[in-house]
Amino acid sequence: MASLLGIFNDDNEEFYQKLAKENIKLGVKYKRFSKPPVFGKTILLRSNTVIYNDVVIGDDFKTGHNVVIRENTKIGDDVLIGTNTVIEGNCTIGSNVRIQSNVYIPTNSVIEDNVFIGPCACFTNDRYPVRVEYDLKGPQIRKGASVGANTTFLSNIEVGESAIVAAGAVVTRTVPSFYLAIGTPAKIKPLPEYLRVFNML
């Protein structure tokens, strides 16, 4: 991998003009000493995308419009981030992941390989917002899990391998591997046999 800003240094004026035209901001500084983002091969960044320094992204990466990716985030290969999605700092996202539009991923989140996250999913990392001291703990979404649209997660929730969270669920506790979370608050049920298959991403 190589730093995109390093490759296109000062002698590629056309590249920087295109960034400016699309209002794409790469390498936003969040502290005095930080390193430009690093990208693999074949990336597609759509207008108004903002990527901070100290971000590492693999091959075959695509964003929708108005995506924000904060510092100290690592993203694997073949990842799609949908329009208006925000990924806060210190996150890890694996390979072959699809994150749809309007998703919020807080600081200290882990999303493993082959995960699907539907539109408008909202993850949190603070159990007692602005009331007591609490270590911020985002979700851990294990490999092959699927998260439906308009879901809400309390802090520090683990969604196990190949588990499914149904659309509209409010998840307040861990979802074991190969289980289904459905309802508000979500009830945990064994995953039907016909859904015990790999995500087709």
C-alpha cells in the first residue's frame, strides 16, 4: 500500500483540482503530528467524503457521498461505505464488508470480515451518556453477521458469527453466533436452519 497523498504529491495538479471540485478532503489533521491516510489499489471516493490522517484502507474501496472516516481507523479489502455514514476514530473494519447509507459507527468499534450492515443502523459506545465516567466500548460485529435496517445497539454489544439482527431491533445484550435478534427490546432466538449460510456479498 502507499499513501495517496504521497503518490500524488505536488506535481499532480489535476488530481488536487478534482478533489477540490468534488469537495473531497483527504488527510484531515486532528493533532500536530499525524500521517496521511494510506490506500490500497482501486478506490472510488464520491463527493464530500472526508478521511482523517492515520487511516489505513485496503484494496477495492468505495464510498457513497458525505462519508466521514475519523483517525486511527483500519479498513480491509473490498469494502463499501454508503452515503452519509460516519465512522468515528479507533475503529477496525475487516474485508468484504458492506455498510449501507446513514449508519453511525462510534469510537472503538470492531467489524469483522463478511459483515453486512443495513441502512440507518445506529451503534453506541457510552452506557451512561455524559452522566458517569465510562470507558467507551463500541460494538463487536463478528464475521459473517448481518444487521438489518433501522437497528439500535446499546454500548459494548457483541453480535456473534453469522448471527442476524432483524430490521428495527433494539439490541440490549449479546447476540450469540448463529442466533437471531428480533423485536424491541430484541429477543434472542436460534437462527432458522435455512438462514445458517454465508453472506452472499
